[in-house]
Amino acid sequence: MQQTVDTQLSPTRDEQPPRQRWLGRVDPYLVLAAGLVVWSVAVAVQHTWTTDFLLHVGTVRALSRDLLTPPDPMTGAGSSSPYYSPLIWLLAATVRGTGAAPTAVFGVLAVLNTVLLVWSFRRFCRWFVTSAGGAAVALLATLFLWGIRPPVWSGFLSLRSLAEVVAYPSTTAFGLMLLALDRLLHHRRHRDLTSLVTFGLLGATITLIHSFTAVNTAVGALAVLLCAGPRWRAADLLRVALVAAGAFLLVAAWPFTTVGELLTGAPEFVEIHRQLRDGMLDPIQLSCAYGLLGLVPLALRLRDQRRDPLVLIFAVAVVALAVGFAGQYHLLRVMPLAMLSLHVAFGAFVAGAVGRFGDEQSVPVIRPAARRALAALAAVVFLAGLAVDVTPLNGFLGAVPVRALPPAAQAQASTPSLSGPSHRYDQISRYVPEGATILTDQRTSDRHLNWLGYFTVNPGWPDPWIGDEKARAADRRRLRTATATPAERGAVAARWDADCVLITATKAVTGPDAVAGYRQVRADRSMTLYCR
């Protein structure tokens, strides 16, 4: 009978590599990781981030002005917000203590996030991959093996997505998730309390930093608890329950948000995530189709061990994704965990099948000819995917100055996601001090003003925790109505205690007396600004 090597709950042999393995040859994972860190430095220097980056910078600015009792970072209402995570507080304290610009602090965070990712990814892979080469293949798959148009969302680790989200707190949370799962896998095998407590501390931190990554962590944790390993005893389960309760209490003790806010805010984001479903199913985008190549290695792992951790992670994630496709679209944010299992299985299989990156312990036992044929097919599809999918190359474009690119690439880089935030609003600082509240006529203005350190009557991003988001939106519609009188517009602005009113896209609001109680301080083709 053929024998298989049980590596399901045992780190592969390079967990504690002999010195000669490091000194005797080049470590391919180390080379790839170093290249990715250099890339992150180039991206950080470019500072072309926009979209949600504006929110994170604005949140740090708001918190740095008041580290103890900060108001909502977008509207200035209330006295707390789930956006104030421990990581954001640390960044705000750095800005407050050093005087550094928030954008510079996030640039440093981008590089640190990359270091955390490549380190934690290797630690996670060691449970399934027998060589550094296999981990390198898995990392390459994670960066490139997604789809024709990979999702550009926080928590999604394609190179195209990382070019925008590498400085985001969600990227920090993903790296911590990999470390948490590594510790839980260690506990599953050795039953050591230190690893379990570390997992609990990391889980609480992840929950406060990025709730969607916390869902991924919970899905992965459930899979690890169900995977093959020593039989669970009542005392073991009690320790797990106590650590989970301790993590819950740590989350509840965080002063800037409540557990209820973290959990009840999610339904407000359901419709926003519909576009994730559309991208996955759209035949023009097929945003995650290439990753399905990892199903073959996963199927082989399932054949050899029904409770293989990677297989179970994928299976539990698929259950959550099924609920997401059924209408709870925010659960589609579990896709990165499903893709992680596919990518790691792909890397372990290809490296072991080719047999050039180490021994073949991570490959299920099949005939050598069939194994190499499957590996060759996988490599061909992988390279074909890279050739067809030019979109991830935008990740490289984000690391290179636009003026240094050839003309065709310059045109590709001239997109809102790669050209950085607009500076048309910078001139407002000449008339309005940072921290003032401004009523605008469109969300784009809200986002850029939040980025610059202003509060806006309408939040630039979904903010269900303020409680009156619909009333604020209704008043903005009233402001833009052509039939509204100057007195009505002034009353709207005064109702929210707005210091200024900014008009950039509403032709009906024009002239020095368009907003009663507010005087026109600036008027040009791009904007009209009224202040008290």
C-alpha cells in the first residue's frame, strides 16, 4: 500500500532549518520577499493612493487632534467610532507626538505591512509546504493568480490590489490573521497554552482593526479546530472557550467603539459589496477565476486526508461565500481566505511536483508522470493567466513615476486609482481652518475634505453609527434643489452647525447671496465657497 507523509498538523522540515540550508544556497522565498518589500518602498514614495486612503488619513487627522475623546472622524458628531482602531490610535499618537504628516506615517506603514505579510505568509505556509521554493510559488500565486480583473478591495492581496491597499489597516489585519492561524495550528498539534492565548490576543486586535478580516479569521479558526489532530478533550475545549471569552472582553473594553457597533454596522455595507459578486461572475472580469486552478491540489489533499486544514479552510469559506452570493454580499469578503487556501495548495503542489525546490513531501502520492504532467499544466495555465491578465501590471505602474513610463503605460496610469487624490481642494485651507465643518453638494468633495482634516455634514463613506445619515442626505438634496430659497439653504447649513458651504457641482446654487447667513469668500470655475 502506498504511504503518504502526514504534514497536516506538523510544520515542514524548514521550520528550524539547519544553518547550511541558508548559507549553502539562495532562498527563493527570501529573494521574492525582499523584492516585494522594495516594491512597497517605491509605492510608498509615489503616494498615489486614493479612495479609502483618504478616509484613513482623515481618521488619523481627526484622532490626532483629540486622542482621548475624539468625535466621529467624518462628521464630527458623537464621541466615538469603529474607525478608531488601536492601529489608527497608534498612528494618530505618532502624528501628534512627532509632527509627521499622516501621509508619511502611512507610507512607513505600507512598508511595515509588506514586511509583516511576507513574514506571516511564510509562517502560515510552513504547515503545508516543504520548501522555501514552494512558499515562493504560493506567494507568486497570491500576487498574480486571481482573474482577468482582480478585485481591488482591502484584504485582497493581488499585486494590483496591494498597490492601493498596502498602507491600509486591513492589510495589517490580514498579516495578523496569518500569524493567528499559525498559532492556532501550533496549538492544535501541541496543546500549548501560550499559542492559544497569543491567538486570542491577535483575534481581538484583528476584530478592532478590521471587522471583515475578523470574519475571515473566525472562518479559518473554525476550520483549524475541525482539522485532523489529537483528539479534543473537555479541558481543551474549555481553554478554547475561555480564551474566546477573554478576546471578547478585550474588544468590549476598547473605549472608542462597542461590540454592538462592530457587529451591527455590517448590514449597512451589504449593497456596497454587490459589485464584488458582479466582478466574480462577469465573464469579462472573472475576478477570481484563475485561483480555481488550486482546486486540483486541494482535491488531492482531500483524497489523502479528509480533515486537511487547507481543505477545511476552503470548505468553510465556501459556505460563507454561498450565503454571500445568496444576498448577504458583505460575506463575499471571505473570498481572500478561500483564495489563500487555493494559492497555498497550488504552491505546495507545483513546487513538490516539479521536485526542484525541495523534497516532495507536500505532494499527495500519485504517479510521478501524472504528477509532473499536472504540474506542467498548472505552470502553463499560470503563465497564460499572467499573459492575459495585464491588469495586475498596474501594481508595478503604481511603483514607478508616471513621467518615467512609456507613453502607453502613462495612459494606463492616468486613472483615479493610480494618480492620487485631487488637489483642487487644497486651496480651501486659505479660508477655513482644519477641524471646521463644511456642507457640500457631492460625496467626492466630502471625501477630499475629510482627507484634508475637515468634518463634513455628510460622511464621505458609509457611517451607519452616527444614526442620522438619512436626514443629512435629505438636507443635502434640499441644498441642491433649484427651487430652494437662500433662506432655506442657510437653514439647512445652520441646522448642522456648518461653518462653510462648498458648491462644486450644483449650478442652481450661485451668486454671493445664494446661502443666507453665509458670505461668498471664493468663486471660480471649480467651486464656490460660502462661510459664516
